[in-house]
Amino acid sequence: MEAVERLLANGVPVDFIENGRFNETPLLLAARAGHLEVVKVLLASGADVNHVDNDFFSPVTAAARAGKWPVVLLLASRGGDFSVSDGYGKSGLDYLRRCRSKRLREEIAAMLAQQRDGSE
């Protein structure tokens, strides 16, 4: 995580894309890998929570497909879009149904309902 903070402090854009072939941002990669603390740093630095890569993955779908539910919960709290479908035709909501934790499913569903209703 120190490396990420150092790169950001030295002016590397938070949504830096190294290889245009995949169009993956650091947030998407960290979300997919389940690096919760890195995801927090990137979001605090203004990373685009809804960036979509060339395979149509967003941070939400990448993390949810990988089963990284604490990251998914954080992304939900920061306005992550669960309606975007990835390259497999599955949305964050589709993947959420696979989550074994009823508490997490309910917590994320409540956040999404609040966002939809425009209340905080």
C-alpha cells in the first residue's frame, strides 16, 4: 500500500491505465484482487468507482465475480453501479446473489435502495 501512496504523491494519476489493451485502472485491479486497504486509498484519492474496462468489467463486477465481498460492500457505499453487466453478461446484482453471507447481501441491498431513493 505504501507504494500506491508514494505513486499518488508523486503525481501518477489515480485512474492511470498502463496498457490500453485492457483499459484496467488500479482500482479495478485492486478490487478484483480484494486489496481492501488499497481500494480505500484509491477511492479517497478520487478513483472512478464506475470505470469499465475493455471486457466490460467495473470495479463492482470484478470484485463480486472474484467473491471479494468486503470490497464490494465498500464500493457499494461509494456509489458503485451494480446494474452494469460485464463481458459474461452478469451484473453486480447477479454476482451478489452468489454471496453466502445473508448479512452482507442485505447490507449491500439496503445501500443500493438508499442510493436509488436518493436518501443517505
